[in-house]
Amino acid sequence: MRYKIIYDKPGRLRIRMGQNAFSKVQGRGIERLFTDKPWILSAEAGHTNGGVLIYYESASRKNLINLLDSLKIEEISTINEDSAIDELDENFIRSFSVMLCKFFFAKLFLPPPIRAVLTLKNALHFWSRGLLALGQGKLNVDVLDATAITTSIFKRDFTTAASIMALLRTTDLLEDYTRKKTKATLSQSLALNIDNVWTVANNKNILMPLSKISIGDVVRVRMGGIIPLDGEVVDGTALVNESSMTGEPLATMRKVGHSVYAGTVVEDGSLLIKVKTLADNTRIQNIVSMIDQSEALKAGIQSKAEKLADTIVPFSFITSALTLIFTGSLTKASSVLMVDYSCAIKLTTPICIISAMREAANRKILVKGGKHLEMFALADTIVFDKTGTLTVASPEVAKVVAFDGFTPDEVLKLSACLEEHFPHSVAKAIVRKAEAENLQHDEEHADVEYIVAHGLSSILNGERVLIGSEHFIFDDEGVPLSDKEKSIIEKESEGYSVVYLSVGGRVAGFICVNDPVRPEAKDVLDTLRSLGLKRIFMLTGDGEAAAKNACEALGIEEYRSQVLPEDKAEILRSLRENGHIAIMVGDGVNDSPALSCADVSVAMKDGADIAKEVADIALLSENLSGLIELRVLSNRLLERIHGNYRTILGFNTLLLLLGIGGVITPATSAVLHNLSTLALSGTSVRRYEG
């Protein structure tokens, strides 16, 4: 396709393909095509003029130009789904246009007596809101607005009263539109998909794409897994965390005959679920519910803003009364009532927060509430899990060592058979290695139990099979280890992360996993230090040698090795008790207690479902640099909110003084006040550049 570059700035490119170059649905396809690329942050296509605005990672400009040069209209998929955002835009434009036409028609063509009657009729809405607030014992913005309108009507200045009401309706319309649009955009950005699920047929577990599941199929969800579809439990008992739907943090027992819902997480146990519905709406509704809940998770700064706004209103009445007493001018007193600090404060602060959440979603970061962004900005300490978090999400098996009575292939095959059910990076590495060695690991064992202390347990041919860490196998489970076996472990495992396998109460062998640090990790940590995070910890269940090697490579001075899940949580509690605001970053089931204890927690993209459920924030890209973007975004959010405070205070105080001095009329004061509120609302929605 031909295109012309209209605007070119690092990280931002606007092109134009010409009028009618693509249709509305093709425009959505273009947006999807671009945003599917990990280095493109967002794309907006306008079918009317054929324009596309693209935000991308600055270092990827060449990739972007190559993509544009290869773009062919016939290869663009058309997305015909109903767009809630398009509908919102159209409804807003329609409502605003109708309101504007009514106002100017009445002003230009209706005689004064009829305009006066219409003004009184329209005022009833604002009077009822004001009286309702007074009836509830509140002296708020509704009372202030009703009083300002009443004062203008009392002076028989119906034109000013009508103008005030028109501006207030415009403000309400914009507020409603902004909230709905940001929430709709956010819900689209947060659409998370489950690709594959375990089904049970003819006593066999089969991994199948979710798209091929039919009503009546039976799916298995084990501990730490997310329930993919609504259904009924037909076998098993489990504790299910349903907070994504109910908001209740405590897990609920679910057993045969109980209904379970998509998006909830199995915390303990295993379930066989008969699928009842396949509608994508199940997943989408959970996301929308989460967004509504997220907005309720207000940042402390937002709660303070609302309290401040409500506190200011009585002072507006006092100032107006004093102006009337000392000047004797009802016009000047009315001008004071036209100035409302609280309206702008209440409106712009939540808009800033929702806009920042939407921006985070565009950058592939899921934030579950405004308060989590605020805490991320205020944090002075960050704590990392090691495996799968600071180290690569795809580690590799370096060697497999078997002890007497077992072969390396047997150790690897059995380990893969157990590990394939749990979404951890080391487990995936073991499964990949078995596949590469063409080892068929069909299930012959009983159900797998995850023991939240470091390992898995099952029964094979009447013998108990264990796989996990050194602490789990030898300390917790008491598996004996001979001097010869100790010597082999010390010699072969140095510098590696090690997973041990025990069969029938004796050690069968161990797997050495090469778990190198992420290539971007050191730069990310250095940047986080420069952004004000003073302390960086690493916690791991790995041995001392592997932990020390990772910390030396990353420049981390504070770390703990061979840490149990409950120890991680206790360390987070201790940091908080000592006055630190701490971030926890993790990916595994065993990280979930620590994630729950942190001031704000972050889960990695490839982490366990329960970790992503418990965490306040989830990275939807594999790169740790999302933490930098979070810190910068949250800092700029607070800067924008405080900047709005200063602007609101300064501009409205100026209007107040001009009104008291008689320099401007009440109508002018109302117009300037409402226009400034609209302008601040508009600037609060703008992108957080950089």
C-alpha cells in the first residue's frame, strides 16, 4: 500500500494512505496487525482520511518502515465485531450535537418568555440533585450548582442560568464519555486468552486447544491452574479462588455438583469440570468486572482529592456570603458561586488514573487498580524471585544424572511426566528436554499433588514419586543420601539449579538446569536504582552457589538462598514493618504468599495462573523492562495529578478575585470555570509520553 509520512518523531509516526484507502473494518485489522508486534505500543487507524498514528519503541523504526512497505490491503484481516468504543464515540458526538443545537436554537429563535419557561424546566433537574444532597446532609457540588442557577434566576438573568446549565451538562457528558471510553479501551487491551487445556477422555489426559472444546467435554484443572470455562465439577475437590468474580479473597471449597466459573483459580486440589458454556463473553465479562473492581481500588491520592473537593464547597458558600455582606452586590456574590474548585479536582484525578491504567495496558502491563500505580511510584524497595523472573523464562536442561538402579532417560522421562502439569519455567525446560530426546512420557501415575514447599508428589506402580528442591526431598521428606551420592551431586551440580527425583523413598537422580540471567536484567536493575529504588533483594529456593552466581552477574548485594515460600512472605512483612514500601516480583505458585504480603506485587507473563491472580500487576510481555515503564508511568501519574491541583488552585483563585472585584460577570466566570475544567479533563487523558 502507498503511504505518506505526515509526522515522524522517535517513538511516534503518523502516516496517511489517502481517502478511502481502507474501510472501517479494515482499519481495525490494521490496528490489530500493528499492535500484534511486541515493539509497537499502540496504533490508531482512521478510515475517513486513511491515516494511521503509531506509537512504537524508538529503536524499532526500521522494523516499522519495513512493515509498512510490505503492507498489502488484501492481506489485512477485517474485524467485524461490534466496537463498543466506536459506539461510544458516535453516541457522544450525537448527544453533544443535539445539546448544542437545542441551546442555540432556543437562544436564537425562541422568544424570551418561552426561553424563561424552558430554563425553569431544565433547572428542576439541578434543583432535585441539590435537594437530594441536602437531604443526605451533604453540602457538595450539586448544592453549589443548584445555588448558582437559583441566584441567576432570582436576578431574572435567564440567559446566564441557561448557559450555566448547558456547561454543566457538557461537563457531565464529557465525564461519562471519558470514563466509559477509557474503561472500554482498557477492557479490550486486557483480553487475556487461554490457548490450551487438559481434557479427559477414555481415562487419558489430552492437551487440546481451547477453541476445539465442546459443551459436555470434561477438562482437568490442577492446583495453580486457571479454570478456562464455566462448568460443573464432576470429580475432585479443590479450594478455588473466585476473587476475580466475587471480590472475596478467601478460597472457596468446590466439589462434585458445584458450579465453577471461567477466570477463577484452583489454589489447592484438582477438579474434573464438565463444560457448560463456550461463550467468549464468559472471559470478557470477568475482565470487565475486574475493571469495575479496579476502579473501586482507588489510589490514596484519589481519595484525598475527593475529600479535599468536598471540604472546599462550604468555603465557596462562606466566601459568597461575605462578598454579599461587604459589597452588597448580588452579582459579585454570584460570580463567587460560579467558581468551583471541587468539580475539577473530583473529575480530573480519576480520569488521570484510569488513563494511566489504559496506557499501561497499551504497553502490555495489566494494572488491577489505581492504588497499585501509586504504591509503585512511592516504593523504595523491590524484591525479586530468581528462577523465571531474573533468569530467562526458558532455561535449559544441561545434564541429567542418574543413581544406581536408574538410567538418565528414566529420570528425565518420569520427571517430565510429573512436571508437564505445572506452568513453571524449570518444569517447561524438563518437558522440552524429554521431547527433544523423543522420550514418550504418557501418564501412568496417579494424580499429581503440588506441595507448596518446593515440589510434586505422585504414586507410580505403588511407589511414591517426589520431585523438587534439595530442601524438599532431603529435609522435608527425609529421603536418605549416601556419601557417594553427595560427592556426585557436589561435583556435577556446581553452578546449576538442581531438581531432584526420588522414587520409593530413595533418590533416583537429579537434573541440572542452566538458568542464565535475563540479558536485560542488569540494565533494568541499574535503571530502577536511578529511578529511586534504594534496595534490591533477590530471594530464591536455589542453592547458595546458583544464587551467588546470579547476584554477582546482576550486581545485587542483598539476597537469600534456599528460602521457603513462607520465608519469602516473612521477609516482605519485615520490610513493611520497618517502614519500607516494597514491591515483590515473582512468577511461581510458591511466590504467591510473598506476592500477597507486598505493598504492591508484580507477576511475570509466563508465571503460574495463581501468581497472576494474586498479583496486583501482571506483565503481559516477557521483558523485565516493563518494570521501568511502570515506575516512569506511575511517577508521571502523580506528577500530572499534582500539576492539575496547582492549575486548578491558581486559575480558579484568579476567577474568584476577578469576580469579587467586578471585573467579570457571573456568566463569564461560569464559562471560564467550566472551560478550564473541560480543558484539564482533556489534558488528563493525553498519553504519558516516554
